[in-house]
Amino acid sequence: MARLISLVEDRGPGLPAVAEALAPHTGRAHVVGVTGAPGVGKSTSTSAFVTALRAQDRRVGVLAVDPSSPFSGGALLGDRVRMSEHTTDDGVFIRSMATRGHLGGLAWATPQALRVLDAAGCDVVLAETVGVGQSEVEVAGLADTTVLLLAPGMGDGVQAAKAGVLEVADVFVVNKADRDGAEQTARDLRNVLAIGAQPGPGGWERPVLCTSAARGDGIAELVAALDAHRRWLDASGERIRRRNARAAAEIQAIAVEKVRAGIDDLRGADGLAHLARQVVAGELDPYRAADKLLGRVRPA
Amino acid sequence: MARLISLVEDRGPGLPAVAEALAPHTGRAHVVGVTGAPGVGKSTSTSAFVTALRAQDRRVGVLAVDPSSPFSGGALLGDRVRMSEHTTDDGVFIRSMATRGHLGGLAWATPQALRVLDAAGCDVVLAETVGVGQSEVEVAGLADTTVLLLAPGMGDGVQAAKAGVLEVADVFVVNKADRDGAEQTARDLRNVLAIGAQPGPGGWERPVLCTSAARGDGIAELVAALDAHRRWLDASGERIRRRNARAAAEIQAIAVEKVRAGIDDLRGADGLAHLARQVVAGELDPYRAADKLLGRVRPA
């Protein structure tokens, strides 16, 4: 699995063949996106969640995505330490993945890596991402179920989380519930959701849970909420709708990436340099130059 | 000009025809990128710089690019107020442009807008951008000459600016030089440059100037430094090298955008939805699906 995910990250030439071989084995795992601002306890929560799932003998994959870092593997060292109790358990697969500072890298590589963990027989795959800007919403688009973590005492945590991710999360967790203000944060959140709530088809009522992941409090309830959401996804037809939309976005991202790679192959070639000189000389406008360039690209 | 730049932002269908008509008239303007962290006085500096250029009867274009905002026109209201003394001068053209939160939007739309200002006969075009993350370096790639503004008393301003932009700037300005610490910041900067300096071909020695844009102090020296850099660019052949590289990047960005648009056109179509369903069912892998999709795309 580690080698397959590296292949995805490195965009190795063997990737399409591997994807073809994996395809019939995908579609079984429950993909859970876990997001939230730095410091809310994502890794501790993920680790506690893994422990609970393993107690039920479910196979678990964890993909820690760091969209802010071009460095892979060692990028989330602190998180790895927190996950260390699981590293000798062969029912758990943990992988950190960076998206290489590449535009669209999150959209492109993450679904492929999730597909590897799915095909490998994981019952649940946790996709954990640092909540930086747009990536929260992007990761939500990759998951069957999206969990947003908040913590009390982070100032205006609910306010800060408002932009986008409140709309896409399915389950809310106020972690560090042993701290002051947890109940207030949960109340604030419920109020915000009550005002802006748009329950999906079939009417999934989005729960707000309180946990203390470091102590293990509330984790059983979180597992139950995620299982309930999965049942709702199946019963309502929402799961297949989300998966179709996700696959469409994935196909598009791969297609754009293929063309981009085809264009990059021409970068060093005389063709592009010649077109550029014509544009600089005012003999050609950049749109016609782009058409000429595209005429030469053979998508791989 | 305002309508042409709106056409660029909106990616109107008439754009290629306009670009073709403009092409023979481009390549004359000196494009100066102005960047720096929020609060260093970019707009005040730009305004003072415009005043100095107008005193020499040079036509000036100002393009204020805000890569963080999807809102155009009114995005930089505060900046517009600062520029208000120039709004009735028909030798000055000022335009705010957002890049619509679109991946690659900065790379795509900004060169086209600069091209409009160039073709319109501006002697100098100032491209001012808020220094957020990667955009500083991107904007540097669009300019003949890149100016990095710093201010004293911004904590570790030199340190903060280190990531990328120190390497690409041609002229450094410590603004707000009437404040404590300006000389120290300039000294720190000169030390950093002396250690890491990589003078370009022909050996452009990158100056560190001190200005107080609000008082107009040091602006004449800044104009002189930018004119000196332009002469150096011409004499060394660096200007044509930069313009060729810029045109190549521009052609690539347009080509990728064309393909992306072509794919988006298929989004609603039955074709992509059908491919997505096959991927979800495990009948097709996403790479082969992308190939099938690309087979249907007609780049516009």
C-alpha cells in the first residue's frame, strides 16, 4: 500500500495500469473526512477513533493530507507520534501525504490514494486534513461523511469555521470538552446550524457531539454517529449521488492534469520557445499561440 | 481600457479577437511589479510613484491585483481612495482586478490585463499585488522589474519576506523611513542580500532604497533606480529573456485554461455523468475515464 500511494504521489508511469487493476475492488470503504483548524486535536481524535474501530475489529486506513506542505512522508511528524500506538497493528494503515504545492494537487492525488486504501480492504478510511483555507471544503468533497472538529476557547471558533465548511460538514465535534466553554461552543454551533441548516434529502439532522479525545470520552458516540450517517447515506441514495459527483470531479482533475503534463513536455521544446518569441515580437497573440500549442499536445 | 480589462476578467468570447488586434501594439511599456506584505505602504508608494512619473509627462497604468478576493472592481476600496488624486488625470489609468478565486487565475488573467495597458500606450505599468503567499513570486514573473517594499518595525520583516520573493526582487524599498528602525531594516536587508546575492547576467547590483512615500521622500531615487534597471535589462539582453519566458508561461496558462473550459462544458453532459457512474461501479478506472473524456473535448 505504501508503495502504491507513493506511486500516486509521484505520478509514476505505472499508475493507470494499477488504477485499472484496483477499480473492481473499490467502493466498499466508508470514507470519513476529518478537518478543523490547527490545535483542535485532529490527530488525537483520529487516534482515539482508530482505537474504537479496532476494538470492533474493523480495518482502518488513515490518510493525513497536508495541503500546505510540499514535503511528504515526514510532514506530519507530530501527528505520527500521536498515532504511534497503531503503527504495529496490521489492521491499521497510516500514511501522510503532501500535495507538493501543486495547484489542484489535493483534488488530483487524494482520491487516488483513498482508492488504494479502499481497494486494500479498509472498512473505514479517515482522511485527515489541516484546516487551511479552501482545503477543508475540498476534502469534504472527497468523503462520504465529513467531520468538523472544533475546540472551546479558540476565540470565535464557530465564526472562524463559518466560511464554507459549516455547510459541508455532516457531523460536528467539540473536542477538548473537559475545558471551559465546551458547552457554550456546542450551543453556539447548534444555534448557527439551526439558523442556516439545510438538511439534505431524507433530512439528515447534523449532530453536534462533545468529546475529549485525549481521555477517550465521547468517542463511542462519535463512532455511532458516523455509522448512523453511513446508514442514512445508503438509505437516502445520497451515498451514490456523492460518489458519482466525486468520480466526475476526479475524472476531470485527471484529464486537466494529463493536458498540463502534455504541455509541460513541450516546455523545453523549440515549439513553445518559438511561439513565445512570436508573441513578444507582436507577430502573434497569446490565444492563437495557445491554439497552436494545443495542436501539438498529445495527451498521454 | 476598462471594458477591455473587464473582458479579460470575464473571459468573454471576444477576447481572442481583441488579443489579436492588440498584439502588434504591445511590448513597449516598462512593467513594474510592486509587492510587499500588507501595511508596508504599497498603495501610498504607488500613488507617489505615479505622481513622480506624471511630473515627467509619462503615461502610467496601475493594475492592483488582489489574488485573495473573488470580488473585482471595488475590492481595493481603501487603495482607490489613496489613488484618488490621480483619477481625474487622463494620463493615468487605474484598475483593480481580482482573480476570482480561480486556481491559476493570477497567472491567466493578469498578463492579459497588462497587455491591454501596454497596448494602450502606457509608458510604465505598475502591477501592485497584496503580498500573500505564492502570489508575490507569481507577480514577479509577470514584470520586467520587481520592487519589494518593506517597512521598519514589522517585526522580522526581512525574515518574513525571505521565502522566495527576496530572490526574485530587483529593487528593494524600505518605506516609512521616517520611523524608528528603518536604517536597521535596510542594513539587515543588505546583509541578507550580500550573503545570498545572485546578481543576474551582466551583474545587476540590487539597490536597497529608503523612502517615505507619504512625504514623497526618496521617490525620485526610486524612479531613477527603476529607469536604471530598465536600461540594464535592455543592455544585458535580460529584458528579452524575461519577456520570452513570460510569454511562454502565458501561452501555457491559456492552453490549460482552454482545455479546462472544454472539460467544464462536458460537466453537465451525459458523457461525464456516465463515465462517473462506471467508475463508481468499478467498471472503469478514472485514468481510462479521463482518456475517454479528453477524446470528446474540443478545445475552444
